[in-house]
Amino acid sequence: MPQLINEERLRGEIFLEPDEKLLCVVGSKQLEAYLERGSRRKCFAVLSDRAVYCKGKCTVSRDRRYYQTGQTDFRLDLEEFKDLKYLQKKNKVLLSLTFFFLLLGPVLLLLDKITNYGDGIAFNPILDAVISLLFAGVFFLLYSIHQRTLLELLHTNGSISLDQRWLPRKEERLLIRYLRAFLKSREEPEPAEEEFDLDSLDLSL
């Protein structure tokens, strides 16, 4: 990635420690908007030689069963980083609407049978029930085909995920290469007195 970001400004606005070194950015447009206007609506991440900084609208989880999406300002120390995966998430609101209309149809028919409410209105309860079932089918179809792909970073206290829609593919691949190289280097034995240098990792994975 071209070094378009002023590292000195990152030290003041992003990095926690003044001697951290910038390795890559994923979501450079979002980062520029954050530096210029303080805007962090869409997610982006900055990787230094010590941590991954995730800002904007990210998805977080403590146990990888329950996920919550919202505005995030998170620093993930590389020593706490465990793995990265792609995560497929579907819109649960669409599934809720599916069940709502699926139940609404039979409820309308049952209500008409008990109270004969259809006699006093212009609407046909049977037609209303059929339309409700059609809506249920439409929302289930939308639920089946509508999903988001998240880049999930696993750490010791859970995970944080970035929405792939807002990540330029080239920048995303560079971040993944750095993180996978870091994981690979951690698996290999290192001299006890030698300090780890992430910038010297082999990125040809």
C-alpha cells in the first residue's frame, strides 16, 4: 500500500505508544475521513508492529456465539491475537419478519373463525392470510440470499470482525498476509533474547 498516511499524525490520533511503526491500513479512505473529520462510521483497521487498531462499525463477540455490531474503538495487542477467519452473518431481522408473517396468516384465519370479524370489514381474511404467507416467503428468500462476509480477528477475550464490504481487497490481503506471517513466526522457536520484529516477516504466503 502506498504510504499516503502521515505516520506522525497516526501517532497522535491512532497509536497508543509513540514508537509504534505503521505496517498497513485496511480501509484507507475511512482512515482519512477519521483523521480529517473524526468520522468513523464504516469500519477500518490500522496494523502497527504491536497492535491492530479497529475503529468504526465493527462486530464484537466474547464467546463467538453472540455477536453485537456497533461503533467500536478497539486496540488488539498482537500478543493477544490468536487467529483470523471469514465469518458469514445473515440478517436476523429478516428471519424475524418471516416468522411474524408465517404466524400472522393462521392467526387471521383463526380470529375470523372465532369472531367472524371479516363480516364487518371490506377485507377478506382468507386473502389477508394468503398475502401474509407470501410475505413470509419473500422475507425468507431475502434471509437466505442476504448475508455479510466478515473478517474475524480472534483474540484471548473473544473476537472483533470487520465488514468485508468496506475493505479494499488489496489492503485486506496485505493485512491478512501480515497477520498470518505473525502467527507462523510465533509457532517457530525464537532465541530467548531476540526481540520480535514484525516488519521483517515473510509476506509471501
